[in-house]
Amino acid sequence: VRRFIRRQSDITTRFDQRLERQRKAAEDPKVMLHYFRLFQKALTEHKVKKENIWNMDEKGFLMGMASRSKVVCRKGRRNPKYVHDGNRELISVLECLSATGRVLPPLVVTKGKSIVAGHHIEGQGDPDWRFASSPKGWTNNELGQDWLEEVFQQETEPE
């Protein structure tokens, strides 16, 4: 393919890219530096210990869709398009870790009305992982609160 592309003056290869505008703006080093200076100031001022600093996030995964692919296109083309099978089922994962590197069991949310026993293949992931379902495969207030009470609170309570 590389030799073919080199022989063709009117085509080239590009990686397609999906990035939300807000995420791109958040990559600004000045914005990040300002945030972390404020964060460090708050930690120092309130004498927060490292083991009490936690980061929690939710990540959605579209099943059946690659994040990026290299495509052959005309030179000068900026946004190559590709066709996929239309499967847009979403799985969400809620994860949490501490500044000391401690990782809590995640919550994996699939689309559906309920989780069927045995639906998840044995040996996939850690036995402490939590599974739930929602109509769209997204976490919601109820699932998040359940995870906070059943996992975060129990795992982080002082002994």
C-alpha cells in the first residue's frame, strides 16, 4: 500500500480523529498549570493527606467501533469518513483510584433492563468488579450512589 500511495500524487494517508472541542481546549498547558497550582494550594491549606485524594471518572465505550483507523484518501482531504455496521451499543465503566495508586473495583454498566446471572463470562476481569445495567448503558444517579455506598465507602472507611 505504501508503494502504491507513493506512486499516486493525488492521494495520501491520514489518521482520522475524534476529539470533542472542549477536550481540545482542556489540553492547553497554561490552563492545566493554573489548575494544578490551585489544587496544590488547596491541598496544602487544608492539610489533605495523599491517601485521601481520589480521582473518579466514567468512560463510555462504543462497542464495534475502533477509535482511529488509517485510511487512504485524496491529498488535502481533512476529515476522512468510514462506514461501520451501525452498532452503537454503549458500555460505561466507572473507575476510581487514589493518589497513592490504590485502585477500587470498577462498576461496569451495560445496556439492558437487568443483569442476567452468568451473562458475564467467568474469568473476565476481577471477581470484585461490579456489574449493573441501565436502559442506555450509561451510569445514572442511582447506580453511582449505589457504587459510592457499596464500594467507595466500604473500601475507604478507616479501620
